[in-house]
Amino acid sequence: MEKNSPIYRDYVEILKRELVPAMGCTEPIAIAYCAAKARAVLGCLPDKVIVAASGNIIKNVKSVIVPNTGGRKGIEAAAAIGIVAGDEEAGLEVIARAKEEDKAKLADYLSRTAINVELALTENVLDIHVQVSNGEDTAEVHIVNEHTNIVRIVRNGEILLAKEIVNVVDDGKPDYEFLTIKDIYDFAMTCDLNDVREILDRQIAYNTAIAAEGLKNDYGANIGKTLLKAYGHDVRIRARAKAAAGSDARMGGCELPVVINSGSGNQGMTVSLPVIEYAGEVGADRETLYRALLLSNLVTLHEKEGIGRLSAYCGAISAGVGAGAGIAFLCGGDYKMIVHTIVNALAITSGIVCDGAKASCAAKIAAAVDAGILGFEMYRNGQQFYDGEGLVRKGVENTIRNISRLGRIGMKETDKEIISMMIGK
């Protein structure tokens, strides 16, 4: 791929936008960010807070531990830590550098402050609206579509910011429609690694560190440890265990940051940690690892673009498919093998539902990575799924389109039922 082509520039920009650090599960962190921004606009500590959030935000915050909160879960904890200890200029790292003296104020603030949570009446899947007040002063901040995309800021009735809510968040957003498996492969094989080295080095360092933490200490259901204890230390098990252990720690409130993919830390770990583990196993050099990570990250972003940021379709499945593509390349696979790995893997686990961020995400990640590896091993052993078998269609893009339709349209009612059950309706 020509370095000066629009597609090349867009691919680099997509990686820069998507592979960013975040501390804690991204949905509660988005609430913390929105609340921190609202507090800053208000100019003082609010004594009343209202958080209105879309159903997918509620389900992804309900059961996950929020970092720096002393093990607390839920929207109230996320909003409160953003208010008392958040840096409103830090985006998804809003509470990453919270001071101990500020964190110490959390329990008292929660005990004396009314924080009301409401289900937002919205068609937007990702929608957070925080209203705060102190005496006669009020402020509100509204986030839509992406975790840090503020579309409205109001103080004492004066509109300080108002952006049109559209599918494309801003004019500078690269064109994700350029993403195809053929072009992703071409880009990964020819990319000037100096353009992406810093991004990928950060992904390797951050995500490896949290996986090690998950295997070392007690988090969640300890899926990573369980895999190694039950099944041994073959690379296929280690690849699943590392990704699961990172999720164990992240869902368990670990305060280490991760580099995300498609707005999700779990997806960021799933696309990278199995690939890193396989690279060590096969003795791949750093350049080869970079190219494998380019494949895994961009394949996942391509799948997720059609499904959407949040849905009833478990995002770890898309990331496991991406990891399978990266692993296929590390094991000597060419374009044809990578294509068949993607199709096989999609056929194996598509349909696993997302019922919010929580400890069991680590187990779903293990299953997703297993499917990615099996998709590769199938084709390496002369086996594949064929056109017309279920959702599989001839041509990798056609299969991806079917899966996108399933997640975005077919599972819309499923998503509503999941949310209703989780909030007790």
C-alpha cells in the first residue's frame, strides 16, 4: 500500500484514535468523565447529581468494579469518583491519577449526596447525560455515540457547547468504510512501522502488565489461573489465559490502564495478548509481532464498525477473531489462510450475548480466543466452513456483513430483553 495514499493515512489515523489507554471498564469510566466535566463546569462540588444513561451503559456499569473506589460497583460510584477525584481533561484516564486525599473523600461524599440514576429515553446506544447542582447553580454535560464525545454543555441555562448528534462524530474522523480484509492485510504487510511503533509498543506494555497482574493476584473468578491449572501451559492455553487474566483484573477493579480497541478494554486485551503470547512461542521478531498486531487490531475494528460500539453481540467474539488472524500470520499464514481463519472463527462463536461488564467476561474472552485459534487450526489442517452453512457466505466480506447484520439488527430486541432483565423489569 502506498504510504501517501488516503487509505494508508486513514488506517494510521484509525489506529491512533482507537488504540488509546483507559483505566477501568470504559462505560463506568465514561460516566466518571462526564461527571468530572460537569463538576468542572459547575465550578464546585455538587450536592445533587442526576445520571441518565442508555440501557447499554447501565448494563455495562451495573456489575463491574470501578477503580479507585474501594471495590464499589455501579453508576453512583462511577459518577462520584469522577466528581471528587477526576481530571476532566484526561479523557478515559479521568481517574487514573486520582490523588489519595481525593479518593479518601469518596465514602463521605456518597453518604451525603443524592445521586439519582435514570434510564435515558433515547435511541442512542451510547448515551450519558449528567446533571449536577449546588444551591441555585446547575450544570449538565451530555455524551453520545463515543465514550468521550461531548455534544452538549450547559451552565445555569446558558448553552456553552452544542453539537449535532450524527453518526460521524466529527469532521476529522477517518473513513472507516475503507476497512476491508484485503486492504488491512496489504497495510499490515507494507506499513512503515515507524508510523505505528509507539502505539503498538504501548499496547504491548500496558496489556502485558495487567495480564501479569491478573495471574499474580486474586481477581473476579480467576479464569486465567483456572485455565492454566486445569489444562496446562500449552501455547493455546496460555494465549487464552493471558487474555482472560487481563479481564479478571480489569473487571475486578485493577487500577492498571489498558490499551483499548473499539472502545473496549476487554477487546483491546483480547486482540493483543494471545498474539503476543504466540509471537514468543514461535520466536517472532519485533517487526513480525507489530505486523501481526496490525492485523488483529484492524480486523476487529472492521468487524465492530458494522456491529456498533455496544450491542447484544459480545464484542470479545470479534476480538477473538482478530486474534486468530494475527496468530495465523505468526504461524506462517498467507492472505488466504487469514481469510479462512476469520470466516471459520466467526462461524464458531457468533451469537454469544453481551449481558454487561463483569467477571464472566474473562470466560467469554477465553472462548473467543479459543474460536480464533480453532479457526486457524481448522484451515491449517485442511478444514473449513462453506458458503451457505448458517451465516457463512462465499467471500470474507459477505460473511462479516452477515455477522454485522446479526449483531446490529437481528439482536436489537435481544438487547432490550437483556437490559430489561438486568434492571429488574
